[in-house]
Amino acid sequence: MGVATVSTTDAGVARRGRFEGRRVKKPRQLAIVTDTCSGCAGAPVCQIYCPVERCMLPEPATDAWPFARIRVDPLRCVGCRKCIRQGDAGTLLDGCPWDAIVMIATSEWEEAHGELPY
């Protein structure tokens, strides 16, 4: 069972808790990072907004060294939509400033990549 944790910075200031562990059930939607991801020059905001530890993972960008792009771990994504910028009815949220993250139905992801193990 996952737990929310609170960590501290070097100055001892408490940071918000993040969920650690495996989900119990599948979310209806998963976050997918598109090719327009720039990795925010090494400081990806999607990692900041994501409430799940180790869900948004940086991977080296082979075409833009030394930068990285983000990959979403589909087994950790809870479908919370905190990483995206476009909300319902065109509202703007705090997520990806490049609109490089979209939400797709979990069933659509599974059709393309295989069923997620639960």
C-alpha cells in the first residue's frame, strides 16, 4: 500500500507529500508526453506538480544533448491531470508550459502497448 510522505529541503523546510508505491486500480486516463517536450531545460515543471514520486522520469534526449525529455511511468500515473496545462473548457492550469502532455484513455494506451498488470 502506498503512503504519502513529507520530505524536507536542505534548509529544513517541509515539502509537500508525494504518493509512493503502486496504484491499487487503473485510472481512467494516463498522461502521455508528446515529442514537443523540451524537458524544461533540466527543470521540468511536470515533476514538480506530479503528486506521485518517480512518475515523471527524465530520459536523455538523443537529439538535444545534454537535455532530457520526460517519460511517464504508466504504472505510477494516477491520471490526476496536474501535469497538463489545458483544463476543461479551455481553462489554463499550472502544468506543462509547452502543452507537451496530453491525457488519453487507459484503454487506448493498453490497445497500443498491452494491458497494464494489476
